[in-house]
Amino acid sequence: MRRRLRGLHTIPRGKDAKRGSVVRRRWIAAGLAVVAVVVGALALRKSDPLLPTEIRGSPAWARVHYGDPDRADFRARKIVEIDFLGRTMLVHEKVQRHFLRLERLFDARAPEYAAEVAAGELDDWSYFNRSVRGEAYESNHSFGIAIDVNALTNVLGTVGDMPEAVVTQWEIEGGAWGGSFGRTDPMHFESHLTPEEIRERYKPDGTPKDWYLEELSS
């Protein structure tokens, strides 16, 4: 005969199920709380857009990094001359390396186009303290961080004929091209790098530093 084991007992199945249900509800509640926190954080971030000073290329951003173009001594203290495809361009002293890099891109990736610009009409512009055409805010020309190249064949509002290889690489390296703007301006090139980024990436003649060239080649 089987001996009946005394002193041993088990929790009835009904209580087991109830306890498991409570545990599951607690885990679900905890999970929902985590989801709520994440969703709330994302919603807060979405409702908290970038400040004007954080938007690269905006007048507020340019003032922070390149100074106030309305100061009486801005041109004398900040603007320098560079040779760009046979033209004299006026740019901010802290951005000249980036535009010398752009010249190298023209020479390397579109040599025939570069030669035509050098031999063509004097239709290239750089520093000039003015507002964006048709707008009330400052152009990046005012800060010396924009230049116009071969304007007669790259008229405002048109597609223009800028070499794609030059434009693509310029944008990869932190530049902006007017042909990508809502109102196309294919003659227009501007830098969206800070002075610190430019010094870190380029040598004085516009050649990428070794570490950056390796990064671009990878």
C-alpha cells in the first residue's frame, strides 16, 4: 500500500493562477510605464525644435561663429582675399581654407569647367553685406561665407550647369549649394562648417589633413 505523506501540502491551483496573474499585470504595467516615458521624451523633443543658432547656415548661426557683419570694422578685421579659379574672392578669414578646398574640387573633378570659369566673364561674387534677394534677413555673403561662381550660366531660379561631381563632394564635406535650395540658385556655394571644424579638417592651402582624407576615402 502506498503511504500517505503527511505534513506536505501544495498551494491550490486556483491560488497559483491568481498569483501568476498579479505578477503578469505588474510586468505589463511596468512595461507600459517605460513606453510612456519613451513616447513622452520623443514628443518633447519633437515639440522642441532647434534654436536658430543651432541651424547651420542661418544668420543667427553665422553671427555666433563668424561675427556681426554690421560692425563698422567687420570687413577690415575679418575679410581677406583669396585666389579662386583665377578670380579674386573676398571671404571670411576663418572660412578661406574651405573655399580653397572647393577650388581644388573644381580643378580635380571638373578641370575643363574650371578652365572655362577662369577664362570667362567676370561674373563671380563673394563678400557683400546685403539681405537675401527678396527677403528681410541677411545673406551669407554678408558674413563672407558664401561665393557665387559662373553666374551668367547659373542664373537664380534655373537648374544651371554646375558639375555634379563637384557639388556632391562639396556637400559631403559640409558645404551647401544653392541648386538644392527651394528657390534654386546654382551659382551659390556656402560653408556650413564652424571655424573650428575647418581648421581641424583642412591645411591652409585647402588640402584635407591626412586623417580627414583617409575618412573621405573610406
